Amino acid sequence: MISKLFKYLQSKKYPLAGNDGFTLAEVMMALGIMLLVLTAIISLFTSLSRSYTTQNVAAGVQQVTRAGIDIMTRNIRMAGLNPLNLNRIGIIQAESDKIRFQFDTNGTGTIDTAPGSGEDISYLLNAENKLMQHRGENGKNEPLVENVTDLTFRYLDAQDLETNELDAIRTVEVSLTVAEPAGRDGILSRTYATRVICRNLNL
């Protein structure tokens, strides 16, 4: 019976084992095509991952830089606030990489210079590339932003001319640059600059 089945299959030309299999060349070609497809997929994944990392770093740098500028701007704008007009206060130190100013927020007519005071504030860039906030005359430096490559202050008078005279300062220009590593794209840098009109100075 088995021999009859075998003859029947042969008569119908059904392939039996080994008659019409893949050749070695066909197998190698198929493996080559699969390798090319796999390489393309890996390349695409790597490119997308790299782009995602870069965009994440860019967004982080942008957010941190803007936050640092916003904090400085908000406080510098208050420089010279003096409701009782009892003593001269305002910007008391104006350097290209450091600013110190005072304002009388509680309306007592005196400046609280105790450590941690909110009425005597300095901003500066330390040796570790950190934007520091110094509150009070003998307070500690508190880090606000890391990886700062540049912090620059420019001081302008009422005619928008650069000045070094404390009593003549009406506007402060602040520029902050932050740079962070972004993988294979190297270092990603963002700079924000703004003008702060100190409306309370010398009123």
C-alpha cells in the first residue's frame, strides 16, 4: 500500500524530500537581504534615539537658562525699592560678572543684611561654573544654575549709555549662557539675554 502511495505521489509530481530545496546561494542571498534590513532598522533607531536625546537636552538647557534669567530679572527689577526714602539703597556693586543690590521690601527704612535676607542679594558666577545667589551680607552662596559658561552684566544710564557709576544706573542688561553635553552631538549651548529697567532707582 505504501508503494502504491509513493507511485501516486510521483505521478502527481509532488516534490519529495530534497528535490526542490533552497540552494546555498539562495540562502546566502536571503541572509544578506535580512542583514541589510536589520542594519537599516538599527541605523534608524540610533538616529531617532540620538535626536530624542538632543531634543531633551536642548529643552532642559532652555528651561534652566530661562528660569535663571527670570529669577535674576524679578529681583533686579526691585533694586532700590525704598518706600520711606530714609537712606540710599539700590545697586551697591556693579561688575561685569557680579551684581549686588538692596531693596526695602518690608518698609522699615533699613536693609536687613542678615544671612538669608531677601533685601540684600548678589548674583555671581563661581569657579565651578555655577550661577550663585548670595542673600545677606554674610550669607552663603546658593547655586541656582549649573554648567554656566558665561554670565555678563552691563549697566546703562538714563540715556542708554554704558556706565560704571552706581548712582547713574537705570537699566541692567543680563546675559546667561548654559552648556550641557548632548551625547554624540557634543555640547549644546543656549544663551538668554534681557534688559531690566530698574524703575525704583534714584526716584
